[in-house]
Amino acid sequence: MSKSKRKPKKPYTDFPLTFHRNGQWCKKIRGKIHYFGTDADAALQKYVNERGDLQAGRQPRTTTGVTLRDLVNEYLTMANRRREGGELSALSFWDYKWTAEQMLTHLGKTVDPEQIRPLEFARFRNALVAKYAPSRVGKTVTVCRMIFRWGWGGGRLSGRGCCGSRRVTRLRGRGMCSMSS
């Protein structure tokens, strides 16, 4: 004789997840069932962390432990050493710092830099276009790319990024990557 497993009750009435017969807490989002684990508290935390991406139709982000703030701070530290050594002008360093502040404000300080998608960069660029002259926008896009290439080249970021090992050319006036072999 088999024992019948009882469905556990929700921890509280407004609990957003339902218990699936496979033993996991789940939620149907955009017509697809997503599973969040067997422990109710851990499942709720995972759901809260992934909900925004799932509702937007994106693959949930995974974190590598490196935040955008970490990447930017390390790049600015390296750039400051170059400025102190006379390799970089104070004005260029100011541009790097200004761009870093704009990136952190728009993209978020705690976001995983490897998980930032092209659409988010496009929104960042569009926000710049609405406020600043084309020369400032172009310089900001260039410095953003420098920071990320530095992270990929230095091993700080493990992903290939949008450019990988291919040659990147800038599309005229759009500030976007075009990959060619």
C-alpha cells in the first residue's frame, strides 16, 4: 500500500507560490510553470529575485559575485594609477569617472555586469541622447566599452561579452557593436 502524500499548506494566505506534485513550489508566469525549490522560504526568495526577469520574458540572471560597482571601481583605480604616473590626463580620468557614475546610476550598482543585456545598454544610450550632445554620448559609449573590455581582457569577467574575440566596428552614429570576423 502506498502512502498518500499530503499537499503542504501555504505558509500564509497571500503566499504567491503553489505547491506542485513534484515536491517543489512553483508559479505560472507568461504561460509557463517555473519551479523555485522545495523549501518555502528559499523558494519565495528565489521567486522574488527572478520575478522581474521572468515577467519580462527573459532568462533569469545568475550572479558571479562581481557587481558593476566592483568592476567600475577596479577600472577607476587602474586609471587613477595611470593618471598619477603621467600616462593619462586629469581630464580623461574625469571623463572615465563621470561615465562610471552614469553607468552605475542607470544600470544599477549591484547588477552582475555579465548579465547586462544589449537592450539595457540601448536604453542607457537613449537616456544619454535625450540629455547630452552627440559628442558626449559617443565618448560615454566608448568609455563604457573600454571598461567592459578591460574586465573581459583582465579575467575579471568570465564571459566573452558582446564582442568576444572578433573585431568590432562601430556603426556610424549608433554606438552599437557590429561583429565581423
